[in-house]
Amino acid sequence: MLDKLKRWNNKKENVISPTKEDVMSKPIPKHIAIIMDGNGRWANKRALPRIAGHHEGMKVVRRITRTANELGVEVLTLYAFSTENWKRPKQEVEYLMKLPEEFLGTFLPELITQNVRVQMMGNPEEIPSHTRRAVEKAMVDTKDNTGLILNFALNYGSRDEITKAIKEIAADVKSGHLPEDEINDQLISQYLMTSKINDPDLLIRTSGEYRLSNFMLWQLAYTEFWFTDVLWPDFTENELLEAIHEFQARHRRYGGV
Ligand code: FPP
């Protein structure tokens, strides 16, 4: 108890932050998805350019990946760039497209040592070739790793993903490869970019925004949501542990009783 009191969380009265040991004593969510929001506001508050917030956010990706892996999380999906983010100023888009290179250029050896496997979901065609090359290299270099899957959602949009799936299903029905009466929710899942991974158990969104922003609309049907006012560059292992701790206290009923 004394030990727990020492870990008193100053931000919330009467709340004791869980430790890694606390959360590891219960089932860990297998798949955690994060909408990493608030980089721009973090920078604005410090009179810095928005890209400084993205750079700080990149460092958090490193720390949270390491913790998630240590906890035994199987998949960590991070919303790094949406199909709508192209609307941002050109300079910001260019910077965001350089971040995977910088991140992987610096941390790929660490990810390899940690047995992390890098994957990507999203439409690769519009992504600049230098960004694609960096991600593809990381995917190849980590393909045999068996630890955490670090799944970057890059140029990802859920409506775009679902639209493509519907078109492919329609084409397969038309060509006779797929009988129409075999279309069910499991089959639809197989046509999505997440066909090889389970749906997220826990969704985290930072920065006090309460929306999905076109993120994994199909896959989040029965996911537990956890929101925090903390801006992504300020997100720490403690928030991750709090989110998992709260997840562990929830009763998932999947529509049953
Ligand atoms: C949303 O915050 C954040 C993004 C669109 C980019 C997220 C990217 C990172 C955290 C870095 C990714 C790192 C790698 C390795 C790919 P915002 O800019 O909308 O913030 P605001 O709502 O405060 O303006």
C-alpha cells in the first residue's frame, strides 16, 4: 500500500496510477489502436511551429512502442497520417512524410533488437517514394520478428478502405470467384487492410477530442474507447498504463448480457 501511495497521481485526486506489474497481472489488450492527436496544440502552446509538435510526437511513438512490447501487446496500430491529412499546408505534409524515414532511420536497429515487426496499412500509391522505401525496408528487415506488430496507418482512411473492399467483393462476385451468399461480416473483414490482424481491443485518443476521424470504422465495432485530454507529445507510459488498467475493469459483452 505504501508503495502504491508513493505512486500517487498528482493530476487526479484520489487516483493511484497503476504500475506495469499491476496491469501485467491481468489480461493485456492484444491490439491497441491510437489516434495520436494534439501535436499542433502542443507546439502552439510553446510558440513553436506545428512540425515541432510532430517531431516530439515521434519520440513518444518510440517510448510507447517499447512499453507496449514489454507489456506483451500483440499489435499497436498508430494513426500517423490520414487520407484527409493531405489538406494540410504543403510544408506540414512534407514534414509528416519525412517522419517515418527519420523514425526508422534512427530506431530501426532498436526495433529489430526488441523483436518488433513493422507493418503498414493505408494506400501506398500516393505516398512519396522516399517514405514508402523507408517503411518497406523496415517491413522487410523485421518480417521474421515475432514480438509486437507496430502497424502504421499511413495515408489510411476507413471509408477508402471499405470502398475498396466493396469494389473487390463486387468484382469477385461478378467473375464467379465468390458466391454472393458467402458474403458475411467475416468475409468482409478478409477484404480489409487488417485481414491478418484481430480487431483492436482498446482505442486511445489523445488531446480531448471525441471522434473517430475516419479511423478503423469497421474494426472498432466492439472496441473499448479511452479518451484523455493529454496532448500526444505529453503522453507517457503512465497514461498507457491507466488506459489498460481501465480497460481491464470493463465488461465486454459484445451485444450479449
Ligand atoms: C494529429 O495532431 C497528428 C498527426 C496528423 C500526425 C501524427 C504523427 C505523429 C505523432 C508522428 C508519427 C511518427 C511516425 C514515426 C510516423 P494534430 O497535428 O492534428 O494536432 P492538433 O489537433 O493539436 O492541431
